[in-house]
Amino acid sequence: MLDVGRAVGQEARALHNGFVHQGNRGHKVNGAGITMYAPNMNLVRDPRWGRAQEVYSEDPALSSYLTYMFVHGAQFGNESSPKYMQAAACCKHYAAYDLETVPVDRHHFSAKVDARNMWETYMPVFRACVRYAEGAHVMCSYNAINGVPTCGDEKLLNGILRDQWKWPGFVVSDYDAWAQIYNTHAYCPNMTCAAATGLNAGMDQEGGGTGAINQLQAAIAAGMTTEDAVATAFK
């Protein structure tokens, strides 16, 4: 798995270098940049999940080991003390995410997870990716956990990733998941609130569209968030 990650990382770096040498720094093709949306390391918890073949296993320990090896290989090749990062891996989807449409679609789903199950089942693979493999970025998922959308969960983003695990990377939403704090989960009464909620929770980048970030100026004007919070997201 280390070699698989290394090969994928080299391809990503080669594409990036090729575009840069052509004078094209704005190439917008999914999967053709130095920032990768891989690996998908969620656990298989239901055989009806249509993406089971995309992930590593149903076992937290095995998935954690394979995740670590892929991420280290993708970012640093075979180097044990790397000087440079060849590509940026993404720890996704954070967290408790393992369905598409059954029993409910992922954009409205709220996973009911107690503390023990969260830490023993769902968090080990993210700890391996974030703390040990030093994954460059984390993608928050479409679902909510116990009623709170993951992209607006301050305890999940700033609390665990940054305060507890001391992770220095950035958080990106799955495509339009930041906006879905309002659009599908109705956790907020409007998009301005959703923009502020995501930013205050620890969001840095909106994947997909710009529905949430377009409302950040209004959120600042309304006193829901601050310019300093925006500056932190651009660190």
C-alpha cells in the first residue's frame, strides 16, 4: 500500500508540474491537481453501501494501517524523514459516513453514535491519517452526527482535529456540504448562519459551489463571525 500511495502521489505531482510548466496554474479538472481527494477510508458498515469497493475494510485497525501506508506513500514516497511533500492527501469523509441512499440519503442522514462507538469504531482511521500519517487536509462529510452537521461541528473540527490532535492542516467540505448545513439539514435558518457556523467550527474551504462562502461578508456584518476567523481559514 505504501507503493500504491507513492505511485498515485507521483502521478499527481507530475500532472501538477506539467500544468505549471505550461503556465497553467488554474487547471480545473477533478483529480488533476497536487491536492488529492484520497483516500476514502470510511468503514464498510452496511453491504448495501454502493462504495464499499472504494474503501479498505470493515475493520478499524486494518483500515487505519492501510490508510497510514497510503497517505505516507502519497505525500512523502518512501522517505522516513521527508524534506518535501510530493502531493497532499485528504482524510475523508469525516466522520461516521457509510451510506448513499439507504436507509436515508446521505444529505439528510444523521448518524446516532455514542462516545464509545465513535472512538473505538470511527475515529481510529482518522487518527491514523491525521496524527500519524500527517494527512494534509480533511474532508467533512454530508451527514450529521447526533443532529449536528459534520461541517458545522466545532467539537469535531476545531475540537478534535486542532485542539486535541494538534493538526495543522485545512478542512474542506464535501461538495456543497457546507451549504447543506442550511439546505438539507436545516440546522440553520438561513445561508448566512450556515456560513458562519461552518467557519466558526473550523471550515477552511468550500468544496463544490460557493453558496456558503458567498455569505461570509453578510455573516461578518451580522456579527455571526469575524474577519479574524476568515483570516485563520487562509492561514
